[in-house]
Amino acid sequence: MPNYVCYIGLLTIFLLSPGVVLAAQTQAPRANVTIAYTSISPQYAPVWIAKEAGLFKNNGIDAQLVYMRGGILATQALVSNDVNFISAGGGGVVDAVLGGAEIFIVASPINQEPQVLVAKKEIKEIAQLKGKKLAVNSLAGPSMKMILAASGLDPDRDVSYLATGPSASRYGALQLGQVDATTLTPPFTSAARKAGYTFFENIPGMKEAELPNAALITSRKFFEAEPLAAEMVIKSVIEGIHFYKTERTKTPVILKKYMKLENADELQETYNFYVKMLAEKPYPTAKGVQTILDWSKRPDARKANPAQFIQTKIVEKLDKQGFIDALYRK
């Protein structure tokens, strides 16, 4: 009997040793997660970085990234459970939830409007846009309307719109003279500056505005069925934000890969622009959702509670644990 006791005791010590515990953790099955991003834009870089830098893998996630052009298509894929997360603007989420979908924003790496209003060379004042045609990503998005309203124009009466899609298409429409102005983000702002287009930046009315532009969104079904996987995905994206802000030489390499961007000046401008916008603590906010509700054409948007579109539980948990602060003390 003593020999058996001794054997059991030694076995217990062995199993609880750090090396065995680590081995057990590394052998644990990984969660397979599919994440769709909706634009080849650096605002989605935290997801790209989490994949390329091995952050998802380190947190037990086998992540597959897929590109789905436009928030509507990606939101439909999320609602139908074809993907587990999407990285997209918040407008599609609001429309989907108002339509009965059970999805919500769980993190918001960029919660402000990153786009810059750019116009033809002969337009020197925003007031000159009255009666003009403007290129927008989609007719449903509030970005352009917010900028115009903050500048003193009536976005519903003073201008007309041409929905052309992402920045590349909008810039192309401006170059071809199909529109008089549009909104752009880097790297297209660099080319537009060199071409001599007029820029309207630092619009006072936009400084305090919040808008979930690069939201991480999942379904209630996945969030509740796979709580650990959901937490590890969000944790990885938070680490991706930290990587972007601190790895000044490695991050542009990842941007270059996903954006197919070869021009060094454009790459640097892109990096510098977004490093200031990404939030260390990517809380989704009711104020940001309220902005979308305020601009929505849906009659039920006026009565909607912005809290129903967001889930802050995991970001709050990681924040209270000191995880995020610890990243920036390293």
C-alpha cells in the first residue's frame, strides 16, 4: 500500500508541474473561427495583425480571415452563421438589429470618423458644395452626412449622392469628374494631396462626434455558445491594436501585404494616420450607436435603445483585470 501511495503522490506532483500544465494547454483543441472584414482599409489592421503576428494562435484560435466587400453582405453572412465575426462599420449592425437580427458590437477599435472631405481644386469653401454631386461608400452610411451637417449644409437637400463603394472607387470618380467631392482616407489622401485637390480637415463640429467605424461584431448565438473563444478573439484584437501602436517597423509590413501598397510615402502616411485613431481600450459606446440611429431613415430607429446594439462585457473584463494597461507597460 505505501508503494501505491508513493506512486500516486509522485504522479500528482508530475501532473501539476509547470511543464506538464503548459503541455496540456498547448494540446487543447483550438477554436476554429471565421472573421470577415469588409474593406481593404487600415482601420481593420488589428484583425490582420492578430492573424499575421500569431496573436490568434497564441490565444487558442485558428482564425480564417475572409474579405467580403461591403457591410451588408458581411452582416448577412454573420446573421446566417456563415462567419463568426465581422469587422465592419456599425451601420449595418444597426439596420440588422432593427430588423430582428441578434448580433451586437463587442469591440470598437476606431470609434470616430476617419474620413476626410476632399473636393475639386476649384472648390475652396464647403459652402460651394451646395448643388453638387458627392461620391459615398453607400447611401445608408452616415459619414458624409455628418460631415456636411457639421459644416453647415443640409445633407438631405443641398447635395446629391453617387454610391460608388470604397475609397479607391470614390477617388476614381473624383478623378474622372463624375463627382465634385468625396471622403477619403489614407493612402488615397496622399495621392489627392499631390494632385492638388482641396482638403477640408479638422471640421469643428466633428471633433466630439462618435461613430463605430471599425467595429468587431458577433452574434448572440456564438457569444453565448462559445464564451471563451469570443473572449480570446477580442483579446487578440486588443493585442493587435497594441502591436500597431508599438511595432512601428513590423506593422507597415503587414499593411503592405493586405493593401498591396508599394509606395513608401503612402504607407507611412497610412500608418501615422491610424496610429492616433486606434483606441487602446476599444469599448463600443452607446453614443457612437446613437449617432447611427440619429441619421437612420428607419422610423423605428428613433425609439431604439443604443445599448441593445453593443456588448461591452469582455472589453470591460479585460480592462478591469489590468490586461490592457499591462500591455502598454511592457
